[in-house]
Amino acid sequence: MTQVVAYILAAIITLPIPMTFVTYFFARKVLKNKKRSLHVTVNIMTAFYILAVNATIFVVFEQSWLSYIFILLIVLLGIFVVLQWKYKEEVVFHSAWKGFWRFSFLLFSFVYIGLTIYGLADRLLSM
């Protein structure tokens, strides 16, 4: 049973884009609401994109940057909290977290795509 869970997690981390679509369609079947399904998919897949970026960096550059990624995430959360305080004069942490988490999804999905293209180009040019 633990091997099945390990294989599923490995598939999600190594193939986050197809798993994003699978998660969205599954959430859409269960929830029957497109907007809520999209939000659930983003909330679930953000952590996997963060791990996928670390795995891709490890494969391409042969070193782990997970600590730098966590520092970046903490700084981003701080920026979102300060921005919310500046514009709304009150910090609602749940609202700041949602904005931060959705921005992280966009950031890490684009970084994952960019790293994948870079890694493929690097491997093809080194042949």
C-alpha cells in the first residue's frame, strides 16, 4: 500500500501538468462547478509544483535548492501581507494566504515549464 502511495506521489511530482488536468476534471465531476473546481485544483497542485520545481532543478543543475525555495516562499508571503496591510489597512491572513498561494501556483508552474524547456534544450545540445 505504501508503494502505491509513493508511486502516485512520484507521478504527480514528475508530471505535474497532466496531473493538474486530471485533478481539475476529477474536481469538476465531484463539485459540478467550474470556478470552485479550478480553485480546488490550484490549492492542491501548488505544493506539487513547488516540489516539481525542486526536482527539476536537481535534475538539471545537480543540486537541491529547496531551502532557497522556502526562503522565497516566506518572502513572498511577507510581501502579500504587507501589500494587504498597505491597501486595506487591515491584515486578514486567510485572504493574504489565498493570494500568495494562487500567485505561487502561477509562479512555480511557469518556472517548471521554463526549467523543463531549458533542461530539454541543454540535454539536446550536449549530445
